[in-house]
Amino acid sequence: MTESVLPTVLVVAVALIDVDGRVLIAKRPEGKQLAGLWEFPGGKVEPGERPEAALIRELREELGIEVTESCLAPFVFASHAYESFHLLMPLYLCRRWSGVVVAHEHAALAWVKPDKLPDYPMPPADAPLVAWLRDLL
Ligand code: CDP
């Protein structure tokens, strides 16, 4: 029997939290894997890139906002074995950014109270993070 080892993909994600305690989630666009599901914004870490730098880059590209590294608090690590890769995904918390969020790459954005997050279907890697967030906020 041969054992296959799945490649590991490192994705960083963030829970942006506004002054009312609502969390930003973003709907994955058509044409991408897991289209239509709601995720915490973020994306793949490039080879040699630090996770925090990747997240700052992704937030600039995806949402048009600027975040400083000192505002990123690492929170919880998600891990999920998809069919063709193993995803590792630290979720950061962030309460301060500059600029106004705009959906440059997503189909929609929503600011959601933590207790309403379960109403939004999420990728299997993101869904377990909701319980952590609800307990924390
Ligand atoms: O945008 P980019 O292609 O850099 O990365 P991505 O498509 O956002 O993420 C790569 C893969 O990680 C996706 O195809 C999803 O399977 C998974 N992912 C996830 O499960 N949850 C997220 N919040 C983001 C990505």
C-alpha cells in the first residue's frame, strides 16, 4: 500500500471586528473553489513570505484597507484536510485599520454579530472558528 502525503497550504485569515463588535465575512466569488461560501478574508502565504506580511498584502488587495502588524493579534489555528491538500490557517484578530472596506475580489461582504455567524455557510476550515469567536467576543 502506498501512502500519499498531501501538500500543506498555509493561508492566513483575519476576523476584522468593528466598534459594534461585528465581524467581517466575505463571500467567495464564482469561478473559485468553494464559491458562494462565506470566509474570513485572507489568502495564501507566498513562499518566503511572513504570514503577517501576507495578511497585510491580502487585505490591501482584497479589501483596500491598510493594517499594521502591531494591530494583528494571532488568535486560533485552523487545520483542515481537503481532498488534495492540507490547509493550515491561523486566524488573526484585528480591531484597527485605515480605509473603508470594499469588495475588490469577493462577491459580497457582510458585517455580522458573532451569534449570527452560523447563519452563513462557510468552508469547512473556517466553520470551526466561529465557535471560538463567539466565546471570545
Ligand atoms: O486567493 P488565493 O488563491 O491566494 O487563496 P484562496 O483561494 O483564498 O485559498 C486557497 C484555498 O484555501 C482555497 O481554495 C480554499 O480551499 C482554502 N481556504 C479556506 O478553506 N478558507 C479560507 N478562509 C480561505 C481559503
